[in-house]
Amino acid sequence: AVKITPAILEVIRELREFMIHSQEFGVADRMDLLALKLWQELLLMREINMKRDDFIEARLYRIASFLQINLCSNIDFDKLISENGFSRRSFFRHWKKYFEVSPLQYLHDLKMQEAGRLLLVSNMKIGQIADLLGFDDFAYFCAVFKKYYGATPLQYRRQNRDPHSAS
């Protein structure tokens, strides 16, 4: 979207005036110069908008990093969103531009990936892994894990674990 600034309005006004006299000597050159000035204004505006988008993108990736680092914690999304300068509505609107899944699904995927990793590299009991990742209900954790990986946690561990790891 282009924001019509006073500078852009002035260039458009001048172009309209010259259009009436476009067949006169030298007017086409002046119109070319005004078109170039308009193009420069639009490029400048694009750079300003890109810097704003870069700032938004950086904050979104900071939130994603926070979720990765704190996936085992109880995360207050409303607090996290406001601490990063977003309203709830704008956060979800911007998140959708950069990520394919919702923030909750993103966190869920991180937890499932961590569960799979822990099953392969540790001797932790499945219930301990579920507790660590914030699942209060062991059966629910197993059902979610099976839906994500196509196998129960125990089946996944037995099928994929290197016999020499976490002995």
C-alpha cells in the first residue's frame, strides 16, 4: 500500500497541470523530470516501509526464539506479545506473514520435536519427558505424540534409538 504524502500530491498536481500543455515545447521534458521525482518519492517510501517490516520481522523472530528457549516453561502469550510491542491482533496478523503455523502450533511442534529428541538421547522415562514439556496428562501426551510421529513414544524410542546412545 502506498501512503500519499504531501510531496507525492504536489508532484501529481504538477503533472496534471503539464498534461494539458503536453504538446508544447519542453513540457514533455518537465513531465519526465516530475515522473522521476515521483519515482524517487515512492522508492524512499518503500525503504521506510521495508525498515518498518524488518523491525517487525526481528521482533517476531525474537518471540520465536524465546519460545524455543522456554518451551518447557509455562508461557504467558499475552505478556510476551505486549513486552514485544504488539497488540494481540497485530501480533497474530504479522505472525501469519512469517510463519506457516499459529504461535500455539509452533510451540506445540517445538515440544514434540524436543520430546522426540529426548526419547532418543536420554534414559528419561516417558512420564518425565511429558512432565518436563508441560503435559499434565500422560495419556494425552502419548496421544499427541502418536499423532505427530505416527508411533507411541515407546515405539518411537525402540524404532529410532541408536543402541549405543544414552546407555
